[in-house]
Amino acid sequence: MIFEPYTDELEIIQLIHKYNSREYALIRLTDTMFNKNNIDANVLLRELLKRYNVLDYEKLLNGGSNGHSAFATLIYNNNQLNVRMNFYKVKGKRSDPRFSIYGIKKLVEEGVLARGDLLYFTVAVIDDKPKVILVNTSRNTPSKELLTSFFGIDDIKSSVDKLLPLIKDIARQGYHPNSKGIGKVAPKDVGDTLEFLLGIKANNSKKADFDEKIEIKSKLGKTLDTLFTLRPNFEGTYIASIEPIDKSRVSAFTRHYGYFSDKHPDHKSLYVTIGTKISPQNSIGFYLEVADEEKRVEIRKKITDKVSEVVAFWTFEGLEKELHAKHPATLWVKADQRQNGDICEFKYHSVELTRSPQFATFLAMIKTGVITYDWRGYTTPKGKYSGKNHGNAWRIKSKSRALLFGSIEKIELI
């Protein structure tokens, strides 16, 4: 289960992420957790522990006596407290992953924790060893000094200090002609022109644009923010059964599920936004589902009110890798445009700097419909595939940008 923070808890999480760029997991404390000290280890917590070499639940034998015991550090106010944790799997066929926190009732009595509190789990490297860090996001917020002592400050500042003066100089110069010259304006032109002015060569690299540390995203108006493009997997789906060549399956998907349109006559088009089941945002029957235990995000197609099938999917690992590769830090640049004769011109006027995207939040925002997936392309209805894929993309509402990233800063350009 992915726990959703309340507004005040989210503010604390954002504060933590100014210092901690590592992944995290959230667990909300219940009466059962306090009374029985028997807490479910959700998939994000298990992945967190495995990634940072704390433990691998898959290697544990069933039974509490076969668990892995370790000290974690609970940080709150100006205090830090070592607490003993036991990670284990219950006996029986299900082998449910659980953990316990020794002395949890005493922490309640002392007012450090309370029922309903949202605990934030992450890992810090202390004396060259990984250690689980716990933060209560509902009360007793740790001081900035304490957060700095555990997580330090990120290393992106030097690249930001180089890039911002360049952006500000471009902004002061006013309007700039479209770098591609005369022609119909495409949405990507505003970004291509800024990168041209910065001397960044066009490429298809999966790494960030500037120093491989800062991604630059430019746009006009109030359109959704594009996070990244990543083709889905099709293994085990109907598309895989009708198209044996993996690299052709995106086109096969468009051909099979697409429709004829006046914009691309004699082709099958598929231009849809895919959201959560509650708000799918398309009439074809596609929706996104986060399958926690399978560790993947699925595109499902509704067959009946109660039946659906998986038509494509992404692994958690692939999505997280792409998110972090593209957005270690991101400069979101807004621009205005005007027509000057036969050529369009762009003026860059405002910027937000974000850092440390959080994959747990990314998944939660898919579940709530804040993050969606756009399928954009067309191809021939039969024979050899011929058409265009515009780069199917994961997108987020601009007003929700601050929720995804651990740190966000508004910067004046002029």
C-alpha cells in the first residue's frame, strides 16, 4: 500500500528532501501496529532496504526468529534516538513481510509517536555503512541542523551557479527568433531555441541536459509538464502475440488500438491521455494501474465493468531509473511568443528549479491521476509500419510539480 501524506505532512517531506535525495517509503501508524508491534513492510520499503544494502526480504526464511535485526535512528526536534528494528516474514504459505520497532509503546507514552502518524523511512550512509533513518512527518519535525548532519547538502549547486547567469542573460535580451527558422511553430521549438542559445546540441541522451545534472524544460502557456518519454514493455500481452519484433510493438499497439482520423488519412492514429481508473481521460477504455506487488505500472484496457486486461506495462525499476536520470535537478522555464513577420520569437521570463524527484511520490501521483501518460502517434493500418511516434510521455500538472520534487525554488530572471 502506498500511503498518501496530508498537506502539512507533505510540507515536512519537502523540507527533508532539501537535504535527502535518496528514495523513501511511508507508513502510517495504526492501533494494530502499536498493540501488536506487527507492521506490514510494503513493497517500497522492501525495495528501499534492498537497494541500499540493508537487507533483502527475499532471502529471509519464514518466522520472526529468522528475521534480520538492526538499529535504526529516529530523528526528531533536535534529538536522535537509536531504535532496534526486526525485519521478518511470517510463517505460512503467504510469507507476509513484516517488521517491528522495539519500544514503540514507550515512544507513544513519551509523545514522540502517536496513532495516525506518518513515518518516513530512508537510508543514510554513516561511517561507510547504510543505516535506516526514521522521521515522523506528523509531529516533532527534526531541525535543519539535524537533517544536515545526517544527509548533508546536494552537489548540484555548482552547476546551477553556472547555468543561471546564462539563462538570466538570455532573458534580459528579450525576444529571440525560433532557432529552426521560418515555419509552423511546434511545441518543442521553445525548448530547442533555448538550448540553441545556451549552446547545448540537440541529442537523444537519457541524461540531463546541462552538465548531466540539470534538465531544462521550456514551455508556453499552461500545458502539462513533460517528465520523460519511455516506451512500455509488452511481454505477455496481446500485442506481443501478434508482433514478434519488440522494437515494432509500439507501432503495432497504435495500429491495433488506433482509429482513423481526418488529420492523418489512410493511417491509424492514437492520441490519448491515460489516467487512473477513476479518471481514465480517454474513451478507448485505457487506464493506469500501479501493481505494487508485481513492481510495475500497467496500462489496462477495460473489457467489461468488472474485467480488464494488461495491454502494456513498465517496471518500477525502469521508471525510477528514467526519472532520476532525467531530473536530478530541473530548470522549468516559461516563455511568451510573438510573431515577427514570417518567424516566431520567444521571450523567456520565469524559472523554477526543482531537485530530487521521489519515486514513491511518482507512484502515488499516478494513483491519484496527477501524473498521466500520453500516447501520441500514427502508423499505416497494414503492411510495413510507416508513420510517426511523437514521443509517448509521462506528464504532470504544473501546479503539482512541487509535490513530486523534494526541493523547489522560484527564481527571478529579470
